[in-house]
Amino acid sequence: MGILSRASYVIRSKVNALLNRAEDPTESLDYSYEQMRDELQDVKQGIADLTTQKKRLEIQKRKLEENVEKHNRQAREAVQQDRDDLARKALEKKKSKMTQIEELEGQIAKLNDTQEQLVEKKNKLQNRIEEFRTKKETMKARYEAAEASSRVSEAMTGVGDEMEDVSRSIERAEERTEEMEARAEAMDELEDSGAFEDALSDKDSIDRELESLSTNSEVDAELETLKGELGKGGSSSGGDAVSDEDVDDELADIESEIDSDDLEADLDGDGSSAEADLDEELDVELEESESEADEPRN
């Protein structure tokens, strides 16, 4: 097989495949039905033309028959007038007309035979067209029912072209959503780990870690101080309030410290001014102790 032959074969194969995919059986059936009707119309038109031609011949035959009668009368009149020459001419014309009539009768007979054949073919073709129309409508109904059933089945199973596009769209949306969720989680993890530096800060990860440790230390120290003030080492989370006995003990300690301070002030010889200062300091400490004692009670 030559190159051109192979190329022609491939082209015809491709075109045939395209036509098969594009062909609609219902449209093909309707087109075939229209072609058969066109053929029937052509047959009817042929019969009409043949009948017209036969009628013309019959008209011509009647005219010739009239001429035969005319020539026959002329011959009789010529014989009566002893004009044999005119009678002979009239008879010759009569003979010619009769010959033409015979030929016309033969042609008319052939046209009749042809007309009968065409009418018979027309009837057969018309019957075939009616049968084909019935089959066509039946096939169209079957095809449309099968097509509808196929579309429903494809829609239910998701194997059709349109449903396949929908399924692919859903899959792409799910993949995109999962990708964005993973990216968001990764960004949060990197941000928590300090992998991304703050664009508005000149501190690195070490500085932030040291600040966090320093902040935690300060918080622990303040917590211990608060524990010492409220319960002398007791846990504040336990919910225990400062009792009156603790307040009284603390006031007694303060008074004993004040008495010792007064004694030292007398020994130093500055009794009057030291006593006033101690009284004022005592009042301040008593107010602070009372206020601290009142806070847990509230």
C-alpha cells in the first residue's frame, strides 16, 4: 500500500468515525423517509407527464380520424362529379392519415403499458413508504426511550460525561481545600515555632526565648510573694482565707518589734522624736495589716 493510499485510508477512517459519533439515528430515519417521499413524488410526476403525453397523442389521433372522414367525403363528392383525379387525391390523403392513426395507436398503447407499470410501482413504493414510516416511528420511540434510560443510568451511576465533569470538579475542590488547610496548619506551626521573624521587630528567636524565661521567672517570684503575704507559704489555689488568729499573731509581732525599737530609741537618748516616729509608723503598719486582712475576707 502506497503512502497516498494509506493517507486516504486513514482520512476516510477518521471521517467515518466522526460521522458515526455525530450521527443521530432519528435524524437519519427522518432523512431516509423524506428521500423515499421525494422518490414517490418523482414517480407521480412521471405518471402525470406520461398521461399528458398520451392525451396529446389521443387528441392528435382524433384530429386524424376527423381528417379521414373528411377525405372520405371529398372522394365521394369527386366520384359523383366524375372527378376521379380529385377522388384519388382524397383517398391518398385518407390513406396517409390512416397510417398515422395506426402509428399513434401503437404509441398510445405503449404509453398505456408504461403508465400501468408506473402506477403499479407507485403503489408499491407508497406501501413501502407507509411501512417504513411505521418502522421509523417505532425505532425513534425505542431510541428515545433507550437514550432517556441511558441518561438516567449515567446520572445515577455518575459515569456520564457531564457527571464525570461534576465528579472531577468536586475532586479538584476537595484537593484544593485539603491543600489550603494543610498550608494554614503549616503556617500556624511555623509561626508558633518562631521560624518566621516579625518584620517590625529586630529581635530573633533567642531574644524572644530569653524574654519568655524572664517573664516566667518574674511571674513565679510574684506568685511566691503573694503566697507569702496571704498564707505564709500556703497555696492560694486551695481557696483558704486568712484567719483572725493569723492577723492577731502578725499584729503581736509588729507590736513586739515596735517595743524593741522604743527601747533602743531610749538608750540612744532620742526618746521624744523616736517615739513620735514609731507611733506614726505603727499606725501605718496597722492600717496596712488591717487592709490586707480585710481583702481575703471580701
